[in-house]
Amino acid sequence: MCDSYSDAMARSGAQRLEAINMGRRAIHNEASELLRERLRSKVDIDLETARRLFTLLHILLKQDTPYRRIEHETKPYCSAGS
């Protein structure tokens, strides 16, 4: 999807970008509905919230490796004991 979008930005016009965006929206809606179904026994969420949750999960898990380790750097104003 990202490659198609980048290619359309470089070579195609607005119609191609709109078609890609429509496809992206359809994928997000379908995934959001699936997420709602799977979570229904635990929580009741609306479609917009499910879309946001899907987007967040996609961003957090998107990587070629099976596991992602998120590390943060120590800030210079933070001491180890505080």
C-alpha cells in the first residue's frame, strides 16, 4: 500500500491517489469491523474508535521482524534514582 502511494505521488495524478485512499479506507474499515467482533466479549466500541485502535496497533506492530522492542533513551535531566 505504501509503495503504491509513493509511486502514485511521483508518477500519477489525483485520481490515482484518490483510488488508493479509497482502498486504504476499505481495508481499515474491514479490519476495524474484525477488531470490533474479536473484542465484543470484552468491550463495546464504535467503528471510529475501532479504526483508531487498528491504526495504532498497525503502527506499533508494523515492522519486518516478528518482535519489536521499543527503547527510550535516558534524558540528561533525569537521574538514575528518580
